[in-house]
Amino acid sequence: MAVSPLAPESFPVMAPVAGVRFASAEAHVRYANRRDVMLVHLAPGTAVAGVFTTSATRSAPVRDCEEKLGGDPSPGAAILVNSGNSNAFTGRAGEEAVAELTRRVAEVLEVPQARVFTASTGVIGEPLPHERIAAKLPDLAAALAEDGIEGAARAIMTTDTFPKAAMAEVEADGGTVRIAGIAKGSGMIAPDMATMLVYLFTDAKIAQPDLQALVKAQCDLTFNCITVDSDTSTSDTLIMAATGASGIDVTDSVAFNDALHAVMLDLAHQVVRDGEGATKFVEVRVSGAATDADARRVARAIADSPLVKTAIAGEDPNWGRIVMAVGKSGAMADRDRLSIRLGDILVAENGFRAPGYTEDQGAAYMKRQEIVIAVNMGLAGGMATMWTCDLTHAYISINADYRS
Amino acid sequence: MAVSPLAPESFPVMAPVAGVRFASAEAHVRYANRRDVMLVHLAPGTAVAGVFTTSATRSAPVRDCEEKLGGDPSPGAAILVNSGNSNAFTGRAGEEAVAELTRRVAEVLEVPQARVFTASTGVIGEPLPHERIAAKLPDLAAALAEDGIEGAARAIMTTDTFPKAAMAEVEADGGTVRIAGIAKGSGMIAPDMATMLVYLFTDAKIAQPDLQALVKAQCDLTFNCITVDSDTSTSDTLIMAATGASGIDVTDSVAFNDALHAVMLDLAHQVVRDGEGATKFVEVRVSGAATDADARRVARAIADSPLVKTAIAGEDPNWGRIVMAVGKSGAMADRDRLSIRLGDILVAENGFRAPGYTEDQGAAYMKRQEIVIAVNMGLAGGMATMWTCDLTHAYISINADYRS
């Protein structure tokens, strides 16, 4: 499949994070001739936090990870992820596969089974051929290296058209710490539960409950602000590991919080940029709402609307569909106070088309690859921003034809 | 545009409803050479009930109709509808256009202005050229006839590929009454607020508050159970007029209620069958949910899911996406009690693919034009049914290219 036109020019330069080693391999879970398993080893003392899908039908690995958060960090930890098969809706066999794989990883890496976190992404409802993965574990363990992150980012891809990574160095009290992250996902959910997976690593020192709170808060501001097709995966998983290897404590560090935000937002944007069939990157900014929650409702209604997204694909400055989305959002709205901008162009205000606005202005703006839709509700100070992409013929092709 | 492959074979035979007369004309609101205005006259004594969009940005005609429900029925009433321009987001000019048009209809038909109900459907944000409509009113008034309903059904079309009508005769206590209905809509919302409009007529006798309650309840079981693209129009309008000309009282008549349900469901299904780009008609049946509300959440999540709808377009029996939709719905769910059927074929149960199920069975079923997805939550007695269509390349084409 062709790389998304919205992809970054190249994979970023990723400095190693002390205490984190990566390996990847071809286990032939479903596809031949591509890496499909990643293994990560986390040094003793690593705190592990996580945010998971809220789906009522979430997968066996997600349930297993949820139970394991907050355990004793002293003996180190591991993460094992495969692509090609999601091990979701696989009943008791799915739980047995997770138990078996975590046991084998624990054995090979000499970490407790209760510290082995897994994820699976790919087709659902088919038994996970876990023996193929287990058979690769000795090779994976032998190959673990601090610079293996690009291979890991590639191993977790499914319908992604490019591997996703981001990195930051933070000047904290006491010295420099690093944050590195990788992600996969080409839709809030990609086909067949292909899932959004995010793994973040830092050598900073921070206690698990503080890390958990930080990650949860930043998730709400980044990954929970993107949407490709409004669907939600049974397997979405975000895990952050803080090895503490730098010895630098970042509890309550504003700089660390900001850098983590930047890394997570970068990764979230990359997921949108790889949205299935995407040709436009769209930022939806809502201000002036009655509350932040109302602003979020409006932003989501616009970003999720098939009519808005097809208009963007067609480069049509169809602001009427934005009005429609505001109206259906359930947020408090007053037509006569609403204003709508495309970038800096004032399109509508006071319940009517803006006097100076022409369709030609709007049409010229919509030809851009990056579109900003700004809605001011004119009511109070509530604000929210979301990111999405357009809805194109390629989305239909990918999703109507993927599995057959 | 080609007629939908899911359209009925022909326009139904529509018997006249005593007390109701129709006319239609070409007023060139936006398009030349097609009927775009319908006028309906309702005899003195007609009770008028209505259900409208809940959008916070609803149009000027909708707001006007809402205020007029429940007025004195004795002097008769009128309905005026144009296509081509929705008169939505047109500010004060929009309200003035409604005031002017209702005043002119009142004059021509000698009914009070407070009994003139209007609707406009088409492009939004452009001033309604109401003089073109007003200029046709004398001709329309002169042409009013009991058998004019097909012309009326055609005049309210926008992107609809066929006119929609349905009819029933009811044996009530005291004799036979008729119910006739017309509708337009080719999406829950069609492009540019093209709107769903529904007009129902009966010669039965029933007080306005009873009629209102009946219509509202049946709306929840019919039009509120269909979805094409999950978007909501600023102009959706359903109006029912009971002329009482038959002299037969249908208050509390089960037969009348059932017949009204059948007419409304028929029209609702026709709207789905004209869903933009639709090639499959899909019924989603949910049973065994914790509550009816939960069943409805699950049915809507499935019927609205772009991933489910593209899979149907691709004739892919991708039941994993149904599991995903159940999970994201917010309804109480237990993976291990869930069962999924495609028609009569048991696809999944007990948290796993059904033992006897093969992909070939599913693939053969998905080639049908009419698909039933049945989900049993295995929890309690909550039930709901929704209807939708598939999501195809043609939907993208229609909506990306409609206005430019």
C-alpha cells in the first residue's frame, strides 16, 4: 500500500532511553516476510502505567494488562506485542494464549509473569497461533538492544503505511531525561480491530501512581482528541514505562509534563496522518462554548461527521454541514452567536453567511492539505480541539475489501 | 442520477383522503425544469400534529411550525414546502421569508396565518428566493386536487432518486378510514441539510393532543430507528393532519395505531432504501439486552458504524466489527454470553466463533440485497430493531461532489 500523503518525511532520529531494550522478529503470525513481533525489556525498578480501551468486549491481553498495572517494579518488566491476530473474541483459548505467552516471556527474561504486558493486533475471532511467537522468544531475548526501537515500531504495524515514533529530551531539575514513544494505528480503530497501540519510555524517575495520573491526563488531551472513523477498538492500549535509570526525579515537573504532552500529541497526529485513505489533516478548534465539555461535544460532532469529512475530501467549503454538526452535538448553541472560520477566513457569523465571504475564498482554502475549522460558539469560555482527517474513496476501498 | 437499486418497483396506488387537496408547481427556487413547491390544503376541523428535529441550529420554518402546533382547528390549515433551498442559517432574513410566505398562503387560501405550516429543504445559508414561490401561489391554489399527491411527493425531493409514498385503509369502529403519507430523504440527513420531510394525512377524527401523542410514539418506533450516516438535519419535519372528514373517531383505536405504524415504517424503510449510494438494506435486531435502551444503544452503534457498513458494502461477513460495535456502544455486555447471527446463520457465541460456522456460509449470505444482523446479548429481555444501509463509494461521490 502507498505511504500516506500526510506522512512525515522520514522516521525520526531516536536516542536510546537508558533501561529499555528492544527486539523484533518475523514469527509469521499471519503474514509472511514481515516483522510481526516486538519484545521490550525494562530494567529493574521500572514503573509501568497504562490506559486501555473502555470497550465492553475488550480483548484478553487488555484484561490481563489492566490487572497487572501497579505491581512491584523492583524485578523489571517486559512487553510483548504481535500483529496479524488480535486475540480478541477468542474465548477461553484467548486467555490461555496470554497466560502461556506471559509465562514463556517471564522464563526467558527472568522477570515475574505478573510483570509481562502483552498486546495483540490484527484479525479477530481466530485463535492466536501463540506457539509461533513463543518459538521466537529465545532469539528475541538474545537480540535485545537499546537501538532496536525502529524495528519494534515496524513490527506492531497492521494497515499502517508508515512506522510512527517521536522523541523528546527534557531539562529537568538535576539533568536531562528522555521520552521516546512508538505507536500504531491508522484509524481510531483500523479494520478488524487493528487497534491503536502506544508505547512510551522514559529514563526519568517517577512513582507508578504519579506516572499513571500523568499519562491518563495527557491521554485525554492527545489520543482522546483524535478520531478517524468514530469507531473504538476492543484492544486499544497505551503503556508508559519509566525506568528511573537516569536517577532524575520528575514528579511534578512541568517541563516533563510538557514534553510528554508533545511526544503524545506528535504520535496522535501521526495516527491521524495515517488515517485510512486520508488526504487532508484537519484541526477542529471550538471556543466560546458554555463549558469545555460542550466544546468537546461540538468538536467531536464535527470531526466525526461523515458529511463534513466527505466535503473536506471534495475540497468543498460546505460550512452548512458544520452548522449541522454543531446543531446535532447536543451542546448549548445559539445560531445567532455562532461564528465559523476556515483558517483565518470568516465564513459565517450572527446566524448568517459573513458579509465579506465568497465561495471562491473558501474553495481556495479547502485545496490545502492542512485544514483548520474554527467554531466560536459565542456563549462563554469553553474550549476544545480535535484532530481528524477526510473521508475518501480509499477509506471505503480499504474497509470494504480488507479481509475478503 | 440512477434510481436506487433498493427502490420499490413503482409509486403506490394512492386513494384520496377526504379533506386533503394537493398541488405542485415549478417555481425555479434553485433548479429549473422540475417541480419544487407543493401546497396542501386541509379542510376546516383538521387537527395538526408534528415532530421536529432536536437540532440546536434548526431552521426558521421548523421554529415557526413548532409554535403553531395545537392551534384552533376550525378554520382549516395549509402546508407549503419547497425544495432547492433550506432557508436554514439565514438569520433574520430567514424568519422574514417564513412570515411573508405564510402570510401569502393565508391570503390565497383564506386560512389563518397561524395555521400555515412550511418547510424548506435544500442548500443552506443562502437567502430563500421567496418571491418566486409566492408568485406561484394563485396557480397552486387553483390546481388543488384530491389526487395531486404524487406530484407533491415529487416536488419535495432533493437528492432522492424516487418519490416516496405509502397508504393504508383501516377498519375502525364505525367504518373505514384512510391514512396516506409521503416522505423525502435519502439519508438521516442528505447533503446540505437536504432534510427528511414526512407528511401524513388521514380522514379519521382524533383530537390534536391524542394525535400528537400517537405520532410521537410511532416516530420513535419508525423514523427514529433508521440511520444512513448518523448525521441529523437542521430541518427534519414530520407533520400529520387528521381532517376528521370521515366522521369516524379513532381515539384509542388499536387498528388505527397499527396502520399508522405500518405506513410510517414503510416510509422510513423507503428513506433507507434511498440512502445515498446504498446497495444493501440492513436490519439490525438486538435482543437479550439488559434494557430496551441498552438494546437501542447496541443497535445504533452497529447501524452507525462506518466499519460495519463498509464491510457490508464489500459483502464481507466481518462479524468482528459487530463485536467491536457492541463493545463501544456503552451498553452492558458480557462477551461470553453474546451471540451473533447473519440471518439464520449462527456466527458467534460464548465468546468465540460458532463451532459450525464457516466463512463460506457468511460470504454467501452477504451477497444478498437484504441483510439481517441479529445480536443476542444473553443478559435479559431488552429488545430493539434499527434499519440502515451500506456505506459505499457512491456515498463518498455524492457527498464530496454535491455542491462544488
